[in-house]
Amino acid sequence: MEFDELEPRHKLVKPKDLSNWGVAELEAYIARLEGEIARAKAEIAKKGSHKAAADAFFKK
């Protein structure tokens, strides 16, 4: 077993302090986060379709 395998794949990121941000900055931040959410959901859908295809192929 490699030492690298013991390290977490994704380290937790400390939440940003939003108290000093203006409304426009917060709205832009939300838009960026929503873009990342959409990107993650698309990746989940893609992986789900691959799994469904594999399940159909190996179905008895």
C-alpha cells in the first residue's frame, strides 16, 4: 500500500467569510456555485448512463 493511498482524495475547504461581501459579489458567487453544481450533476448523469449500459450488457 502506498502512502498516497492513505491521503484523502479531496481535502475539505474552509468556508469563505461572506460577511464583507456586497450583494453583487454574493450573487456572482452563487452563479459560479450553481455552474459547478450543474457540472457535477452532468457528470453524475454521464456516469449513471455508463452504469446502465454496463448493467444491460451483463444482464442475465
